Amino acid sequence: MYLIGNTGNLVNAECNVEIAERRVDVLVSSSGGGQTEKSLNPEYNELVELIFHRLDFMRAAFSGAFIESAKHAALELRERRLELQDVQGNPAPNHNFVKHFGARYARIAIGRAAKRFGREQLLTNVDGGNSQKRVRLRFQLSYEASHNDVISVLQAIDAPRPTNKYFPIYKLLTESGQEQIVRTLGELSNMVEGLPPSAETPQFWANTREHQLQRKDNWFKAGYEASYLPESRSVRFVKSGKGSDRLSSSDQVAEHFASLLRVFDSDVSETNNQQAARASFLESVHRTVRQFNRSQAVQSEVLNRAQGYCECCEQKAPFKKLDGNPYLEIHHVLPLAQGGPDTVENAIACCANCHRELHFGVLSEQLKEGLFTRLGNVLVRH
């Protein structure tokens, strides 16, 4: 299955869950994600840290990590256990490793241990033939939980299942985030491996919720509505303005988390600090998964102001889209998730590289100050 990140992004790295009594095993794979089979998936790190954070929320204690490579399949599980080390390189017990060192360092320590194991590189090709680059993460629960309980905690948001035939449409819409997307029936057919003849009718794409939700949820839950364009034999997906189901779904899941904690409070004791941290995490789930309805008018005005040039690096847009317009992305200087307004005075048009650097780069603050220097006549500090 695939998880939704805390900012509503689809984490393009797969994991599988196995549950037996009070034990939860999560198998994570580092391959794929649009990369070659033998390359490391750049979203693998986010996946592993999400698993640690979310299972900790339901008080699932990490109890160990194990190599799942084909080369070592003949070994017993205990022989495939990864020996984790602390920051000084000393052996550290698995049962409280994440609690002591945090999710990020736990992920790093597992990678280092896997590299030491059998002197093979972390999740790389084994004997030239292992495409299943996997590690088993094991957790222990102090109470009985159903398979659905665990899955709902891991997924956090009610998204369509990747096994759904029309899931590629959901993935296209959530990864694009554009106000409007048009695809021909031929393109959609290739994407979902075949469409029925009825796809050439408006009824197939009608935005009614009374039936065929297994198909239609793939655009409803992405926050879009669909319409069929018979003249061009294509489908237009437009942001509905109603938002997706994610906010209500996260509220429901959060309440489910809280109910689980209330039910099993008698089984597990927590310090005040742990309770505070858990409450803070719950608040962050509510806050960060919101889907903000962005104004198309603001987007159009900002793109028109940029005139095809990135307002951050001042270079020409890297390419033109199919409709002939320059490809630029909208960046909110004060993020919407932090209370920033969706206004022309808080938005710029930028190339994809600058957009990522503004969010994740070590020089993001300097870039932000540069924006106010160059665009001080249009941007307003908030």
C-alpha cells in the first residue's frame, strides 16, 4: 500500500503490513518510485519515518529490523536481525531505540546496519539478481488491534487503494495540483490499462455520488470533478472548490486514534511529556493534512505578472506546457499551512527548482529575503 504524507502528498514508495496477534510487521521497499529498479527511491526515507511516527501514535513499540533480501532468505529471522548502533557507534537495544533517538536517526541507523550486514550496500542489488530490496520493521502492541485499525493509523487519510484500477487518475491529480487538467481518452486508457466503451459518454464521468464511487472517488478524493468533452474525446478534471474528503477523514481518523488511546489507557502508562508530545502530533495531523482551496484568479494574476520568468532566479521558464503557456509553479511566501493568505501579495511564480529550494534548501531564508528585495512593490510581509 501507499501512504499519504503529512502535507497531503502521496508518498511514492510502497509498504506491506502483516499482523499477527499483537505484532505488526511493515515491509518497506526502497526501489521504484519512478526510478530504475536498482536505484534508491528518494521517497523511501519519508515512508520509513512516517511509519515510525504513526505507529508510535498507537503505542506500537519498535522491536527490531530485519533484512528481507533473497540472498538471505534461507536464514532464520533471528539471524537476519539488524544490529543497531547509537550515535557513538555503540550497540543499542532495539526495544527503545526510536524512543531514545527519534524516527529520523532510527531510519539512518537501520540503513547503516543493513550496510554492515553481510557487507552489502544498503538496499542495493544482491548477487546481481534481487529486485526485492526490502527491510522488515517489527513493532509490538500492548493491546489487541484489528488489521483495519493499523491500516487506518498508517494511512491517516482516506485515500483510494493503489490496487483500484483507476488509482493512476488519483495519483495524477494529487501530484499535479493544477486547477485544471485535460487528458484524452487514449491517454487515460493507457494510464488505467483500458477503458470500457461507456467511457465515451458523459454519464461515465458524471459527478454523482450515488453509484460507481469505486471509480469516481479517484477524482472526488483528490478534490476534483470530471467532465467529458465529446468534441476532443477527452476528459477535463477541474478543482471542485468543495475540497477533498481529507480534512473530514483526518478528523475521523484522529478521533479514532483518540478513542484507541482512551480504551487502552489502563494498559499503558505515559509520562506527562509523552502525553504532551502525542497531543502535539495529533494537532499537527489536523493542521498539515488540510487541502486549501486556492484561487484560480490569484494564480492567473501572479503568472501574468511573471511574464514567463521565474520570480526567484529570474530565468526563463524551463519549458512550455501542452497549452503553450510557460511552466511555472505558484509558491506562497508565507505557507498556507502557517496561516498565510492566498493573495497576489503573498504569492510568486517560480520554476520547479526554485520552488523546491524555497521549501527545502539551506538557503531558503536568503532566497525569501531576496524576493522581498526584488518584489517589494508587490509582496507584503505577513
